[in-house]
Amino acid sequence: MLDDMSHLDRVPLPLASANDGNYPRPQLVRSQWKDLGGRWKFAFDDDDRGVRERWHEKPLLDDSIIVPFPPESSASEVHDTGFHQALWYSRVLTAGDLAAAGHETGRRLMLRFGAVDYRAIVWVNGQQVGSHEGGHTPFSFDVTDAVNPDGDNDLVVRVEDDPLDVAQPRGKQDWREHPHVIWYHRTSGIWQPVWLESVPTVAVEWIHWRSDLAAAHVHARVGLTAASVGGASVNIELRHGDTILARTTVHSEASEVEVVLSLSGQTNGQAYEELLWSPEHPRLIDARIDVRHDAGSDSVASYLGIRSTAVERRLFLLNDRPRYVRSVLSQGYWPESHLAAPSADALRDEVQLIKDLGFNATRVHQKFEDPRFLFWADRLGLMVWAEAPATFTFTPIAVERTVREWLDVVHRDFSHPSIVTWVPLNESWGVQHIAHDHRMLSFARALVHLTKALDPTRPVVSNDGWEQADTDILAIHDYEGDGDVMRERYRDRATVDELVSGVGPAGRRLVLSGDVSQLPVMLTEFGGISYDVHRTEDAWGYTAARSSTDFGARLRSLMTAIHASGALAGYCYTQLTDTLQETNGLVGSDRVPKLPLQELREIMVGPRANRPWE
């Protein structure tokens, strides 16, 4: 329907799908915000005396740090990789900062953090405005009543990140002081953007988009910061280029609003694919949400992709068509900045590099990636498997922490069309004895079904690698280095079924519960060939090449075997980049390919004789 609020003056907004990739929440863009990145005051608190001495009231910290880079990294200008459990940050918020965020009388000033590892307490002018636990998920506080809008304001953050607490979801962050094997330097403290923005009392806080291809509908769930006494009008407009696809207005007194928008053009069965999102055609639909109520108005820009994902008949389906998944494992780690990206542009470059190498997907390994990476995956056309960082122990607190962060990230990333698969567990990390402990098995199964309750639109891989429970994709890890062995092992579905009924390549059972007979099979970790171009100390890989010629021959042998398989619906090669001592990347840590890029692309893509639908 086109009866709306369009006759009213509207705040000019950028198109969310065409933004520059700097804004930290790319699917909820406002016209004004203030980035708080840059030099802050900083101190370690190894004696844990800061709270006792009330540093939050007298933020006289001795050192400085570049936010949002972790203190372990060189980009932070601290570059201390030792064990430090407590960290303190401070900076002054000026009246100019508040004005740049668009703050004025009658509006609420929000202080937002992309991610802080692991536990944070925040004060403004000595007043505690909030706390948060969880090292990979966003949080925000309303600081309106704590700031002086006409003067300087002291912002103080205390972070606690116990390097020895293996019940924290930590992924590849080492519990030892120095990196070893596949574990890396830690990423503590503030490691994603910090910013200010001003909003009205009733404002858009989040939005979930879901498309229904068969019904030609888009479903929107809009979360508001508060219910509105007397109700609020919520107007949503969808457009592609200059064409308005749908527009509607609803009135609601609730803090959560559900809207169904009909896309009349999508009912043409011969033309509906022209708007669908795919890696080859990453079409994005721009959206605008305007909220009006007695206390003011709010306007945000967003975007969505119209697409579907499913598994059926041993195939992975994108938009109801078979899709062979050519994926690469991404650690999301940079030598100068660790898990934090060195810049917003680096996230775009990473997505483009993956595509240039011939991949149509990536599995972001043991990390909830920065939403700006997902924006570029949406915009440039890269499918993403979203995987949770693991704990390394199974306790009630580890379970609680894992579930809390998982719920937060499924909520945060629900609307990204690039995310096509959820992966809550990997290789039984955190559930090491799942084959024998019914509690661990129950937890793995619960994560699968909890995810499906929140998002029934995407497949869920329960425990990537082995010992899978109620999974939607049979995901196998196999670091055999002999291409002839791999060719025979994955020749057809019968040989794969032998693995399923016996013991998998790593000596683990592949399946613990659920019928996998009609599920797609993917080799979701393999390769891992070390070719150490930078003469790295303690260089490590699953196998090692002596020269570029040897590396190319080994890689080609493995990939020829994978491409010849009549059983695999896709693969994920280990890995994209060298990462510290783990020198098994297709490119170095400097992102320079180890073979000519076109040669790597040809090897990884391979012939398509077995996949006529591509």
C-alpha cells in the first residue's frame, strides 16, 4: 500500500546499501554520529586497585592507546602481549563531540560499543552508566543524564579480560602467554568502534528483515527504544534504484512492530529473479524507516537482500537452486591489529580478495566478524558461514556465556543476506567429550534448535568437523595431504557413507544424532599446506611445501581430488591468510598471494563438469 507519511518533511539520509563502510551499524544508518576512535588515555591495572582508588572519578591514566585497537597489537601503540587482567581507558567528551552526534535538548544521547573483550564497566563524569559482559557483541548506554552538554565530560571504561579463563568464549585467543600451534595473541579490551549518536525518546533500535520468495513478501520486525504513549506511526519504504517497490505505514503502541510488505513485481514468475541476491548479482534493496510520535521523530536507512537458503536432496540451495559452495577459512586476523581490522577499508579489501581468489563463500572461523565486513559481503556478493568463538571447558558458566553471546549475534546479524549458515560449535571445542557425556550432547542439540527457533530461514551446522548432532549439513574436517587418498575417500556418496558409519578422518565419529542420509556433505576444513614465504619462527601447517612449485603441485593435487568428487556439495579450504606461526594461507599475512592470483583462482574454482547448474 502507498498511503503513508511521505507528504511530511523527511530527514535526508544516505542510501544504506551505498554507504562508505565506515558506519559501525551498516543496516541501521543515521544522518549524524560521532566516531570516538583515536587516542585515549590508558593504563594496565595489574594490582586491581583502580576501583578501590576510584580511578573512574579521577581518570589520571599515565599512558595512551589508539582505540579501537587491542593493547596487544602494534596498531594500538601499546604493543604489550603479556598477561594483563584489568585495563582502564579514558577520554574527554567535549560539547563539540555531542554536537557532532546531533545531540540537542529533548533527545537522548547514546554511547555505543561494537565489541569489548571481555567485561566492561562504563562511567561518565564519575557516574556508572552501565556494564556489559561478552567479548564479541555490541552494547550501548543512554548517557543523557550523565553528561554536561555545555562542557567537558570524562568518559572512563574499565575492562576485565582474564587470559586464563577458558570458560570465556575466546576462539583462537591463546591461554598461554605466547602463541603456539593454531592459537594466536589475544585481543583484549576495546576492539571495535566506539561512537555517539543522538536519538529521540522513541527511536528505532534494531530491525530484522526476512524475505519470502514464494509469497512475494518482505517481513520487517522493528524494535523501538520504548513504547509510545498514544502510539507511534512507523513508515517503511523499500526501493531498488529509483523504483519504489513497497511502502506502508502502521500505527502501534508497542515497542516491537511487525510489518509485511508485498512486492507486487515479484509475483511475475518469469521476472522475480531479477531482484534476488546472489554472489554473482548481489542486489540490495534500500529501505527507509520513519517513526513519528508526539515526542518527536526518527529516521534511519537500512537495506536487505531478497534470497532464500535451504538444504534438500543432498544439495545446498540458494534461491531454491543448487549452489556449490567454494569457501575459504578466514581467521579475521591482522598482524598489526589482531582481531580488530586495521581500517574500515581493510574489511572491504578482505572480501574482495576472497572473491578475486575464486571463492563464493567464506567461513569466518572462531570469531563474530565486524558488521562492516558483513556489509561488504552483502554488497560485493560473498556468502558467509557465521561461527561462534568457543570456550575450552564445559561448565554451567561456560554454557551460559556461550548462549548469551550466540543469542546476541544471531539478533545482530539476522538481516545480512550474505550469512547463509550458522555454526554454533566447531570440532567439539567446549564439548570435548560430547560422544560420551549426555550433557554436552544435549547442549549441542539445544544450540541447533534454539537457533532454528530464532531463525528458521538458514541451515545450522551443529558441530563443524565431527561428532555432529541434528545438523543440517554434514561438515567434515580432513587434513590428509595426499590427493590420491582424498580422491578415493570422497569419490562418491557410498565412500562417504562408509566414513559416517565408521570413524572419521580425525579418529572421531562424524555423527552422533540425526538422519544425515539426505543431507549435503561438505569438506569444511582441509588443505592447511604450509608454505612459509617470510621465514617465520616456529612455522606450522598440516603439511609443508618447500617451494612455490611444490606448493602449487600439492594444492593442485588436493583440489583436483575435491573437484572430482561426486559426493561433495561444497568445500572450505584452510586457509585464506598466514596467521602468525600458522603459515598455511593461500596468501601471506600481508595479503600477497603465494602464487599468481589467476593461477590460484583457476586451481580453487576447477572444472564445473560435475556441477552443470553453476
